[in-house]
Amino acid sequence: MSPTPLPPAPEANAQDEQESPPPACVMSFNASDASGAGGLAGDVATIAAMGAHCLPVVTAVVLRDTAETFEHANLDPDTIAEQARHILEDVPITAWKVGFLGNAEAVSAVAEVLSDYPDVPLVTYLPSVAWIDEDEQQQYLDALRELVLPQTVVLVGNHKTMTDFLLPDWDSERAPSARELAVAAAQSGAQHVLVTGMQLPNQYVDNVLANASGPITGEKFERFETAFVGAGDTLAAALAALLSVGAELHSAVSEALSFLDQSLDAGFRPGMGNVVPDRFFWALPPADEEGAEPAFEDIEPEPSPKSPRRMH
């Protein structure tokens, strides 16, 4: 009788694993946020949940809790750029995500790094920066408009924040459409806008991807009163992760919106402030009929819903 074959040696298994292709890598320029709701912590969690690897570059330190932002501390622009360049000399990336950069000098430093890789798709998230001094805020937004938007594939932001940024002189009683915002963004070089939170009748909001020619795709969410923190960073990071693996833009937007919706639906309140998205909603075991949780190896992943359900 011939002997039973032995399993491969541990060294061989380790070598096979090393030869497996690494996940797609997304470089995120964003602030450190100790709440974990948004900023780099949110980007790392979201991009990992989408199956990619985040390369986090710290641009500033935001002092906040889950209810409000108090102030921020800027990093030296050279320090920001060097963080990125050391990694970029070592690791190939397939997408960028830009969040809060701190000040106009940091915007310039980041934009210079981005310009060296024009073929890598960039998703730019536009957060509210209402806590910043008005003059510094204007300088920051002007720099973002002049230096980062020309390199942006998708500009992501809430309808009001996007309107204040792109159409500050809008005086019509009618809110601007996604196409009108896209036209304004295109004048600064951005190819698309993903506008969230557009008010609709009957307790719904619309989230629309558009370019200067008009709307492309979108999803309607049911509005509810819970206040979230970190939703915009989550959506932009999820979209960047999907683009990093070559997904078509319209399908990437739909999947990113679905991911956001489920993250919000499973959100949790870690403190006394707002609700934080749960980016790992899919990893939580469902309770059985008697309330006990099954072992992780027995869990079957739940299919994603065909369309998102609700958003604040």
C-alpha cells in the first residue's frame, strides 16, 4: 500500500500566501479624528470593510467628540507630503481619497502629490468646515477649488455644503439641482458630483451622481431624525475603494450608497452625541430565536439589499 501523501510543509503554505495578489491600495489624505466617526479612522475602517487596503496620510488633528467639532491643529505641509511620498515610492495605489486637509498650505502640498499621478482616480469629500475662522475657511476652500477640484473625478458632499461651496451667490427660492452643482464643479475641473441629502416630498431624500450634462444615477433614502457623524467620509471612502478595483462609476456609486445605508442602519451611539456608522455591519452574527449568538464559523453572510433604505 502506498503511503498517504503528507500535507504541504508550512513553509510552502506561507510562500503561496505571499504570492497571492495584495488587495487594492487606496491612499487617503484626511485628518485624525479621535472619535473614530470620520477622518482617517473612518476611512481605514470603510476601505478595509470594502476589501481594499488604506494608506492613511495624516493632514491635521481634529479636536472633537461625537457631538461637535471644537478646533483643529495643522501639520507642517512638508510633513504631509513626505508621509505620502515615502509610501508612494514603495506601494502602488489605484485610487485616492481626500478629506479634510487642514489649511490652504496643506491643500497645496497634497495637490502637488496628486498631480504626479494623474491617472489615479480621485474622490474628494467636502465636509462642513464651519468651526474654522471665516478668513481661514475662505482661503482653504479657494485652494481646494483651484488645486484639488481640477484633479477630482467625483466631488462628494451634502447638498447644502456643496451649494455653499460651488454656488455661494445662489439666491433663488428653488434649491439648485444636482446638474447645476455639477456645472459649477465642472467650471473648476471636477468631472462629477455626488450630492447627498437633497430634500424630496414624503420624508425622502435623494442622492444623485451628476455631471455637467445631467444626472447619471442615484438612490432615494427614507429620511429619519437620527443625527449621524461620519456619513460623508464613509460614502467617499467606499466609493474610492470600489474605483480602486476598476468598478464602473455608476455601479460603484450605487454600491457605495448601499454600503452607506446599511452602515447607518446598523449605526451605534458610542457616547452622548451622534450616531456613528457601523462599517462592519456585515460581520455581526445574527441572534438566534432564543437570543444567543451563533459561532462565527456558522454564520452565512446576509445578501445586500437591492436598494438603500434610509438616510438622515
